[in-house]
Amino acid sequence: MTKPAPSRRPWRLRFLYFAVWLVALVTLASYRYRLATGPAPAVPLDPIRELDPYQALSLHLESDPLRDGLGKPTINPDPKHVARGRQAMVACDVPLCSTMGKDILRQGGNAADAAITVALCIGSVNSHSSGIGGGGFILSKNGDDVISIDAREAAPKAASKHMYDEFPLYSIIGGRAVAVPGELKGLWNLYQHHSSGNLTWKQLFEPVIKLNREGWPCSVLFELILQVENEQVFSLAPQLKEGWDFIFRDDGSMLHRDDWIKRPNYADTLEKIAESGSADIFYDPDGELVKGMVASAKRSGGLIVAQDFANYDVVVEKPISTVINFPQGSKTVYTARGVSSGLAMIAGLKFFTRVFKNDGPSLYLHKLIESFKWLAAIRTRFGDTEDVYKEKLIKNYTSDAWIDSVFAENKYSDDHTFDWSSYGPEYEMASSMGTAHFSVVDKHNNSVAMTTTVNLLFGSLVYDNRTGIILNNEMDDFSMPQRPNSFNLTPSVHNFIRPHKRPLSSTSPTIIVDKHGRPEMVIGCAGGSRIPTAVLQAIIGVYFYNYTMLEAIAYPRLHHQLIPEAVMVENRTVLNELYPKAEAALRKRNHTILESGTLSAMNGIRWSEEDQQYHGVSDFWRKMGRADGY
């Protein structure tokens, strides 16, 4: 019997086996290296893994509460939406919170005192957009002292630049998306620096504690947001619903309009903070509050640890300020410092001031859009960078020198717009969402503009039902160093993740003061990356075109962030009613017009020389807000 010849595999097959073996070896080695050197999730992230990353990313980003179809701008706003007061005013998204702030002012509190109560109230009622599990920026004027408080959330010590490369959805949903909350420490610093001294820390919490215990009716806005979240996230990963309580009825269905909402666990937490007399209890690494938040984040892979809370602090500093020569005369404009976008808004305002010539509607809109584009390009240079670089930026963009160079290089024309590259953006910017803003003025001419956020709807969706705290997903506001975008702009190196760093914010709380020190305008808005352009448009409307505060807030808004190369308008029909033929004129100047839906929600206060009163206007048309004053 003939012995069979030894088997000989073709060389291609042998090479394939070798390649598979090599890949397996490298993968195993890489995995072991990650286990040895990188922080691993405390528990599997299965609920988040079950979400299709592309579907979930797009759906959650689309679920911005300002694009809910609830309302639209108008050119015929009802004057009943203006609150008038000779002494004090509060303007915010939640009517009962405006009234709560007014009550604090009537009790002898000042603007800073009222701001603390209003912030806590909004975080209770509009828990989808703000709360003590998030952060914010506070601009406060008390007498001649004006301060900017950067209470932005900070990355945990274990965070790293490439932590989301493998699965980007972790920056949006779950424990890895959580940054160290800063709002409460920001409010405590506001109390220390600018409180009236007439009311204790505890007294400012008491009405909000009572509200959480006794409850309030579910609004049509909150019902709609819950529907969006249920359809787009919870239905795709039901495990994420576990532990949530106050957003459900007894039968397990989502709350509906006029259902009664109570948050007793959150009331208990606020009471503990109030009784303690400061914010320290919230940042105590050995305390029950920190243990609860850390444990909740770790259940879905969080990297945050108790020591991250102990290491966190806010930054209190002088705000950015500049003098603007408005048609009515020179005014001082203050805006937030830190990692806010206040400086970009100031730069856009200075540019518009240079090109303004009391133009007709079409040229006005063209100049407004060009101001937006320069604002957006300048913003790409920002981030949580070293102080020397920050001060250089502030010095440059609060001066006129950069505008001189724009004209010297022929980068502005009344007749046409330019390609995006002409504006010189350095990097691609991360796009942010969400937020809430409110404005306060008291009878002593003190004022506060505060913008607060947990970022996307209900932040990271990490809810600690023992404390009632909803944790932010602010890590998503960092730039991710994965690849250039379609315009070959790389993500901003100034906004890459590193331990303890704060992500760039779009917020632009602003106070404009007359020569006598009176706050003429206190304004800001919610809306993520659309915030600075909205604030800029409102200021221009009031000071250059004599809009009332009612008109500035109710009228349709535009937005341009340089990339994509399109002007976004909230409602094309309403825009054309306000500015007939303006759209066609913009197209002739090479602008592309897109209808986007609601862009932002704004709340502002304006002193009226005509009737010697403050006019407070909250964005009823987009978020059903209402101001209150006396």
C-alpha cells in the first residue's frame, strides 16, 4: 500500500493562518496592556453597548429640547409677555422659579441671593437641562464689583485624550460621560462674594426644598421631552431606565401633562446641603452624597472617584469687559471669562460695530452673518489653556487691531460673503447642546446673569435615586482627536481631554452697564453652540435698531457657525415677513439659507428710560418662560 504524500498547504493559506495568529496575538497583548495601564469600567457597559452608536448618537443629539417643535418665533409678540418692575426683575424658563426669585428679593435678598434660589429651582423643575449634577457660569455685579465665576465641570483624574476612541457613545451616555459637577460650588462662591447678608444659605434653599416635597404639575414641555427620551433612548436600551423614579407614573408609563411631580429624595439632599451651611458636604470625599454619585456613575463604567470631588474648585476672577460705542453712547459690556464663549461674542459685537452704517434689512442681515462667522472662527482658538495664552487672546479680541487686519486683507465686503477658510479657523469645534439661562436685577442695581447645564437631555442619564441627583455628560463637550472633519479641520488641541481640565463652553452671560453703573441689559440664553450668536443678535437689535426686549427675544433668529457653510434660520416664513426680500438678497451675496427650527431660548432684562422700569422677558415662544418682578 502506497503511503500518502505529506499534505502541503498552499503558501497563501499558510500566510493567512499566520496573519490570523498575529492579529490574535496583538489583540490579546493590546487588551492585557489596557487592563494593566488604563482604568477599566467597574461593571460592564452592556446597556450602552446595546445601543447602535450611530443611531443613538444622532437621536440623542437631535433630542435637544430647543428643537421640540413646541413653538416658533413671531413678529407680533403679545405685550402681556413683558413683566414690568421699577425695582427688581427675574427672567427665566420656569414661571414659578421667576416668582420664587422675586419673593427672595422682596424678603430683603439681593440679586445674588435670588440667583441661588432660581438656579436650584430650575434644576428641580427643568431637571433635563440643569441641576447640581452639572455646572455653569455666573456673571455677577454687586455695586462696583463685577465677578465671573467659572463653575464648569472638570474631567476626572483618570480621564485621557483617547478614552472615547473605541466607542464614542461613552462620551454621551453612562458613567464615563460624567465630569465633576461645579454648579453648587459656583453658587456657594456667589453667596460668599456677593450675598446681601440678609438671608442665610439655608433660607435660600427652603422654598426649593418645599417645592420638591409638595410637587408641581408636569408641563407640556417636560412631557414632550420625556416622550423624546423614551422613544429615542430608553426604548433602545430599557436597562437605562432602572433606578429612575420621578419621571414615571405608578403604572410604569412616562409622565403626562399635569401629572404631579415630587422629588422627595432630591429634597432630602438639598436639605442636607442647606443645613450644612455651605457647599462642602457636596464635595466631601467621605460623605454620603459623593459616595452615592460615584457609585451610580461606576455602575455604568464611570471613571470618576471620590477624590475628584475633593480636588474640584471653581475659578472666581474679573470678567471680560470692553467699552462699545453704541449709537446711544458708550456702554461697558461685561461677559463671562474662563472657558465660556463670552470673548467670541464680544469680538463679534466689535466687528459689527465697525461695519454698522444704519443699513437696510438685507445689508444688516449680511453684516450680522459676517459677524457670526468671525465669532465662530475666533472661538476655535479657545479652550482651558494656560493663562498667558488666555490673556493674549483677551487682549487681542477686545481691541480693534484684529478688525483692522480683516480690512487690510480685504476679508470683508458689503457685496458678498467668503469661503469658510478666509476667516481663518484653526480647528474644528465640538458642538454642544442644552442648558438653561436666567437673569436677575435687584433694587440696588445689582445683577446676575447665569447659564447652567447638565449638557444633553438628562445629562449622562446617570441618576442616583438615593440623592435624586442627575449627573451631567459634559465630557462630550471636549474635542475628540480621532480624525479631521470633511473640511480637513482637525479637532481643537485646546479642547482635548486631560485630567482636571474643563471643556470649552458656548455660554455667554452678559451684562451691559450705563455710565451711571445701572445694568441696562442682563441677558443670556440656552442653546449650545447657538448661544453666542443669539446673544449677539439680541444686543445688536436693541442697541443698533431700537428693538424692545420683547422684540429682541420673540423675533426670529439666525445662526452661522462657519462650518457647515449655511445660515440657519428658525422659521423662513416668519423671517421673510419681518424682512421682505431679504432672503433673496442674501442669496445674491452667496449665502446659503437653511431652515433649522428653534435655535435657542433667551431670557433677558432691559431698563426702559421711557417708563423708568425694568422690562423682563422670558422666551415664552420657544420654552414657555415667564419673567416676574416688582
